Amino acid sequence: MLTLVTYPPAFGQPSGSPFCVKALYLLNLSGLPWQRKDTADPRNWPKGKLPALWVDDEIIGDSDNIRTWLEERGAHFDAGLSDLDRATSRAFIRMAEEHMYFHIVLDRWADKAVWPIVRDTYFATIPAFLRKFISRGIRRMLLRGMDAQGLGRLTAGERLERIEPDLQAITDRLWHGPFLFGAQPSAADASVAAMLGAMASTPGGTALSRRVSQDVMLVDYMRRVQAALG
Ligand SMILES: N[C@@H](CCC(=O)N[C@@H](CS)C(=O)NCC(=O)O)C(=O)O
């Protein structure tokens, strides 16, 4: 049996981590039977991150490696896509995971009004009297990383302007079909819908969560992916 090690559900999403949601969507798309094991502590898993796929005595870390592992065993996530669409799909996945994702991180970890809600959800298993102390160092390190990456230096307004073309690119594709690359869900939907779901569900009513959750086209799309792969 395949076991997906994942962060627990949060904010109405199947997991607090969009990468875990992506892995869960890919597993459902593969058609293989699997089960989940929830943990809030990533330290003992590959690279200290989640998701991970646990298969007998093998542990595959990283959602990209999980995708490759499933494909090597027969999963066809991009069945029916042309070479051109497969190339575009790759770029959409990178856009989602290497750009959109960091907007979610900043929305959740940098916003002073949102952070206490996120902290009490992500670190719920740590006793309340220790939670602030333990999470403070983790938050400081993460925000330092975002500052070095660059997006952390933008104001919330500048971030919203920066993300808008990504959301437009997704919407442009959705004018042409129910999923990003046609009538059936494919690998890009797993990544993109997971990131959109996380954006929309960030608590505290941030500008980004409002932008995504009030966009009828994106909301309908997330519902379709959830119905097909969730
Ligand atoms: N490239 C990885 C990214 C996974 C990732 O960044 N996971 C985050 C949660 S969204 C994590 O576990 N972070 C824990 C940490 O950095 O300490 C993937 O695709 O699986």
C-alpha cells in the first residue's frame, strides 16, 4: 500500500501544504490505491519537508519525485497532450510551484494579522505555552529566506500586482476548456489548483485570498479539480 505522508487538512483544504494537496491529487489521478498518514512535523522526512511517499522500505520525498515515481510505474498524467502542451504544462507547473507558492508563504507567514491564526493551526500539536516561542524562530528563518529570494521585499500591494499576470494566464487557458489542457485533468491541474486553493483559503481575508476566492472562473475551476481529483 502506498502511504502519503502529509500535513493535516487546514483551512478547508485537504492539507495545509499545497505540495501535499498536489501529491494527493496526483495519487488520485494515478488510480493506484493509497492511504494518508498525517503529521505536523517534517523533520524526519527527506530534506525535512513534506509530502513524502512511503512504499514498503522506500521513502520518496518531494512531490516532483513522487510524480516521477508514479510515472515510472505506469501513470500517464499528461495522456493526450501534444508536445507543445506538455512543454507549456511544464512552465505552468513551475509558475505555480516556484512563484505562486511564495505568495502563499508570504500571505500566511508575513502578514501580522494572519500569522497568529496560521501559527495556531500549523503548530496546533505544540502546547500553547511553547507554541509562540518555538514558531518564532522558524518564522524568522523563513522570512529571511523570502527576503533573500526577493518577493519578501515587495509590499502587499506590489505582490498583488506581481501575481495578477499568473492568474490571468490561468484564466486565459480556462476559456478553452474545463481543465488547463483540455477536457481531462492533467499534471498541471494538480499543481495549479492546489496553489489556487491555498491562496483562496488563507485565513484572515487577505487581498490575495479575496482576489482568488471572488473570481468565479477560478472558483469553478478549483471545484472541478476537487471533484475530479480530491
Ligand atoms: N519541492 C517540494 C516542496 C515541498 C515543501 O516546500 N514543503 C513545505 C510545506 S509547503 C515544507 O514541508 N516545509 C517544511 C520546512 O521547510 O521546514 C515538493 O514539491 O514537495
